[in-house]
Amino acid sequence: MELGIIYSGEFGKRFVCNLASPYLCPTFGACGINGCDYCKKHDYSSNITYVKELPEPLQLGLYVEEPKNYVEKFSCEVLLTINIHPDILVSLPEIGEFKALIVPACDQKWCLPGLRKQLSDKCSELGIEFASPKPFCSLLPSGIVISEFCEEFSMGRPEFSVVMDGNTIRKVEVTRSDPCGAAYYVARRMRGYVVESKSEFWKEIHQHQCAYPCMASMDRDVELGEAPFHLAGYIMVYQFSAAAGIEADEFIPEHFKNIVCINQR
């Protein structure tokens, strides 16, 4: 699958590195240079056919009159955009050729509700699959092309394989990574953990996610009612707990259960 990425900011850099240069993971500051055991075995650099880094939206001003001056013509199967100016974003279907558009909103400023509807309508008219997960790690397979993206890149809502020995976590493998790669750090840190209480177990998972650190916004989101950072934490705890065979529904706030407590398959 051919993937195109247009981004600005640190989250975009981390996403590209997680896909194409996993050996750079120690520079993110979690395990540290001396602590890295290079647990990420993937390298999707050959799948990335187009990458464009743009100035952050605030640097471009309120309006961009000629989006084509910033993005040349390109083609790919899936285009993924992170934190780009809305005037450029809405013009992409006219500039490039792609079958699916993914616009994560880990920060609501990346894609406000009105812009998301505009993009959804335009993509629908053009026969382009569209998804705008909030946060990015809430992405689930949907449609033929986006489902293929999730499968081929093992990307989206994190999934784990956990082997328990009594109450001790003996082995953890990441079977699907969240886009920033935090799942690998959580997996490594949870190996050897002895589960004595569910509340402490959930706290431990969340603590490691924050230490990576999670890059979702900590600002209150108007649609979620709280920060995307919090939702990302609930997803990580729920997904890891499920893999370990430990029920976590009571950890999830009622207003997030319809997002978090769902069957991915």
C-alpha cells in the first residue's frame, strides 16, 4: 500500500519516525538511548511514497490563498494529514490523487467539527474514504482502503498479546500499534508486573503511557467534553487489560464507553 503523509509539528515527526525509522525511538525520551532494546521490528519506509512537512498553521496566517504553492501534485492510496492549515487541507482532493483520507484530531484545532463535515462531504462526493479519529489511537478499520491501511501497517487502536503466569505478566507483544508508538513502551514496561489489584494495574498502564509521552492534546475538546489525552489513556488501559484477561469497563467513564468499550473485530 502506498502512503502519503503531509504534516507539521512534533506529532507528525513522531508518526513518520514510528513507521519508517523505528530505530529513532530512543530519541523520544521514554526508554532512553541506553535503555532501548530495539523492540520495534517493522520498517514501512518503502510504503511511504510521499512526505511533505509544512509550516505550522499559525505560521501561515488566517488564510492561504494558493494552497498549490505549498503542496505539489502527488498520488498515493492513503493520504494522512497531521496539523495542517485548513485551507490547504480542503484543497487536497483537487491537488492529489488518493483513495482514502485520514485526518486525525488529537488536538481539536487540527480538524474542527465544521471542517470535518466539509471534508467528509467532499470525500463522499469524490468516492474517497474518510476518517477523522479523535484521538488518532481511536482509529478502527472502516471501509476497504482504511481497513487495509490498519491491517498492513498494524496501525490504529492498540492491540496486545499478553501471556500471564498466574498473576504475573510474563510476555507482551504489540500486535497493533497506536500511531505514536506508545504501545511498545507500555508493553515493555508491563512485562514482569504482578497484578495484585485492578486499580493499581490500571494506574500502572496509564503511568507508562504518560511517560512515553502521549502527545494528544490536554486541552478540553468541545465534542468529547474533556481532553483527547484522557481518552487516549482510557483506550490504552482498556485494550491492555482486555489482552491480559482483566475486565476494565468500570475504569471507563460512562460518557466514553461507547468509544472505548467496543469490539474491534
